[in-house]
Amino acid sequence: MSRRSRFVLLVGHGLVSCGQLLADLAGTAAYWFFPRYRRALASNLARVLGKPADAPVVRRAVEQAFRASARNFLALAWLRVAGRFWSPPLEITGVEGLSADTGGPVVVVSAHLGPFDVVAALLGRRGRAFLVVAEPMRPGWLDRAVRWLRGHRGVTLVPPSPAGLRRVVRALQAGVPVVFLLDRRSQRNGRCVRFFGKPVTLSDVPVRLARRFGCPLVFAFTVRERHGYRLRFEELIRPGHAQDAPSDEFEQLVARLERAIRSAPDQWLVFRPLWSTEATA
């Protein structure tokens, strides 16, 4: 490695470290300035951890989640404005079975876990094209800003609306992978299921689409490592026939979702209340 290359690498590491420190400070500030989101996340993580919302372990996990979210925004911004100077390591595991067993459309199910949007941007930079179904954020200006940050080459974002679902169908017909984030309460097109021991309605659209197109379901999740990111694909789920109970595949997805969130609860970034007290089994 030349002296110039070593210098560029050293400067890059220094900038990343400083940026992470600033992001952690911003995340801590957001933790204190946005009590509504803090309470919602504490309620969600209390259910995951099996502790009261005011327990110290829950509070620490909530603080870490705010910092993780701030680091994600920083990484997305950095990729947007200076991506050619920064290429964080991304480890992909479990992809062997995926590449060997799929020759057509595929429905990918994931979660708001870890650096999910950063990994999507990194995959887009590597030439991977896919469509992501993402709920709009509130307020509107925040949604526009976040969609600009997430809208990297190869990554197409669509809302879970009739128009968005038509684009999903066209993407699957063209063989483009479609990604659904399953860990938010669904107001429509959902199925009531026990999630971390409590009923909640989650979208079953991924299962119904997989059955319609006869394509496999893939569960994938991301986590932030000390020096980079990791994306793991789990074993494929083959959809049953139309007469079979669709709840089988759906329950498998939910079980995998629970395991992934339990593996890194302080990286689960759902800032809306997930469970409703009106839900019934």
C-alpha cells in the first residue's frame, strides 16, 4: 500500500470515528427531546425483553436504539454525498442457498432491524436491483428527507398502497426481488398472530404474493457489527398450494422475525407502538 493510500485510509477512519461520535450525541439528544418516540420504543422493547418499560435494561436498549438510528442516518448521508470515498465492510451469509435455489421472482421479508436501509444502499451500489415496500413517515418533510437518503441506485421505494402494490406485481413479473418489512402493525391486509406472546396484526401480503407467483419466501435481517455490517439470509420457505393453510408460512416468518429481534433488541428501530390493547387472539 502506498503512502498516499495509507493516508487516505487513516483520514477516512478518523472521519468515520468522528461521525459516529457525533451521531451518538445526536441520538442521545433525540432520546431526550422526543419523549413520544422514546415511550413507544420502550413499550415495544419491554415486550421483547420481558421486563417493565421503566426497567434499566429496557432504558439502556432504548438509548442504544436511538444512537443506532442516528448512525444509520449518518451512514446514509455519507453514502449519498461521498459514497465513492467510503466503502464499509458488508458480510453476507446464507446467500449460497438463495442463489442456488431461486431462478425467478423472490419475496424477501425483513425488519426494521440494524442498518437495514444502509445495507440496502450498499447492495444497490453493488448492482443489485430490488423494490422495497416502505410505510411513509410522519411528518411529511421527514418522509421526503428519509426517502431521499434511502433512494440509492438500484433501490426503488414504494408505499403499501394500491398503486404501490401494482408496482410490486410488475416487479415480481419482471423477476425483480421485492422486500417487505414485516414488523409494523398493519391497518389492512393483515393477519392477527401472537408476536412475542401478545396478539398483533401483521401484514400477510408477502405470503399471499409468494403463493400467487409460486416463488419462495426469504427471511433476511441485518445487524451492525463493530467494524461493519452483516446481512444474513435464512433458509427458503416454499409456499404451499392454494388449498393449504397460508398460516403455516406466515407463522414461520413471524418465528424467524422474533429470533432475529431477540438477537439484537437494541438495534430494533420501531418507534411506533406495535401492540394494541384492543387486539384479541
